[in-house]
Amino acid sequence: MSKIFPKHAQKIQRKIKEFLKIEDPSKRDKLVAEYLKTEDKIQENFRLERLGEQSLYEDFGKIFIPITEQQKKSSEEIVSKFNPLQEAN
């Protein structure tokens, strides 16, 4: 990993060393709790973003169902009118 992102890896290593230097367990626990809270918030935002797109597609489906159904009926009517003409030839 350090070969691909050397600056990023070094930054992470420094943060880990800083974390390990914290001797007060309550401060470490607080830092871990903040990290986990931030991580959960990011995951929740990502999930909501994905679900938001899904609901958008569902809304489009509801809006366009009447149009597509009418188009389907019209197409079937046209095809049924041309079938007797094709059979006659």
C-alpha cells in the first residue's frame, strides 16, 4: 500500500502513532467513538443516496406506466388491423 500511496500511508502511520501515544483511556475511547460515529454517518449518507436514486426510478415507473400501457394498446390495435391484410396476400 505504501508503494501506491506513499504520502497517504505515511499520514496513516503518523495518526496511528499519535493515537497510541494517548495514555488516557477515556480520551482514546472518545476518539474511537468519534471515528465510529463518523464512519456510520458516511455509510448512512451513502445508503440514503443510493436509496434516493432507487425511489427516483420507482417514481418514474409510476409516472410512465399509463403512457407505456396506452402505447402498448395502440401498438396491439395497429398490428391487429394489419394482420388480416397480410393474411389476404
